[in-house]
Amino acid sequence: MPHNAVTLAYFESRKTEIEERKTAKRNDAQGLKEKLEALTVEIVMSSGPTGKLYGAVTNQTVAEELAKLGFDIERKRIEIPGLTIKHTGKYTANIHLYESSSADVPVVVLSQEEAAAKKARAAEEARAVQRQAQEKPAEPEAAEKPEEPAVPQAE
């Protein structure tokens, strides 16, 4: 494009439109950042007895888990420390959102055995809560009917 008054006027007229789009993208990125940082991504992989994974967790793996949770994030925006994760444990993935905005998402890598044990504990806790809920309604009924004191009868 030639540098003249017409093209300068055209770019000036589009400048506000471009700034509005950038502001909207910044706001969307901030909202997404808050949602992502409140989230913990759990990845279950097969591993050996020492916690070493058979395979590795990559940015593609994290992107797939985020997609299961409803987030559409490209794998190239996800940065994992050391490029891959090869042991079970807790890690932090950095996700580049827009311009200089990024979110640090906790990633927990569990072995299949740990995941099964965690699921069993959660099921046991749910059963305990359910048992407590079933026992509580019986107690208030007993409390509603206090024993009546013996009233002496006049003869």
C-alpha cells in the first residue's frame, strides 16, 4: 500500500476497531486464566513400581485432558517443564493465552494403581456420608418425643 493521506485515514479508522478486538481478547484471556488456574489436571498413566512412567506426558497429553474438561487449547501453547514428564508426581504446566498473559496449571500425574486407590477411597467416603445421612433422620424423631414426667394423681 502506498503511504499517502488516504491509506493513513483508512488505518486510523480501523485503529479503534483493532483496539476493541484486542481489549476483548485480553478480557477473554483473563477469564480463561482464572478458570485454568482454579483447575487441577489429573493424568493417569501406567508406570513401574518406582513411579517411572511407561511413556511420557507431553503437551499433547495435557491438551487432550483439557479438551475432556471443555477447554480448547492448542498444544503449542502448553509448556511443560523439561518438555516431557516421565515420573508420577505434581508438576506445573504454563499455558500461553494472549500476548504476555499466561496461566500456570497444576498437573498431577498418577499411576493406574494410585488412581484406583484414590477412586476406592472416594467411594468409601461417599458410602460413609450416605450412611451418616441415613442415620441422622432417625435421631430427630427420638428427640421430638421427650418422655413425659409421671404426674401424681390425686385420690
